[in-house]
Amino acid sequence: MERSYREALDLLNERSQILGEISLNTADLPDHSTLLKAFGRMKMIV
């Protein structure tokens, strides 16, 4: 899938039937910044 995480969330928000098929609603979707914030808290070990 050649979409960003943010684009994927926007697509799911627009297509509620997809969310219904996987038993979710729009309130269950994390904000697009969630992954960015999580990666910012992780320590990188090289």
C-alpha cells in the first residue's frame, strides 16, 4: 500500500463500512501523530 499512515486513517474515516467490517469505529482510530510521538520516546540503539 503506497499511502502514508495519515492517508490510511483519512481513508478509513471516509469509509465507515470498512471499519464496521473489522468491528471498529472512528473513535477507535489513533491520531496520525501517535506513531511519531511513540518513535520520539524510543531510544535508538545502534
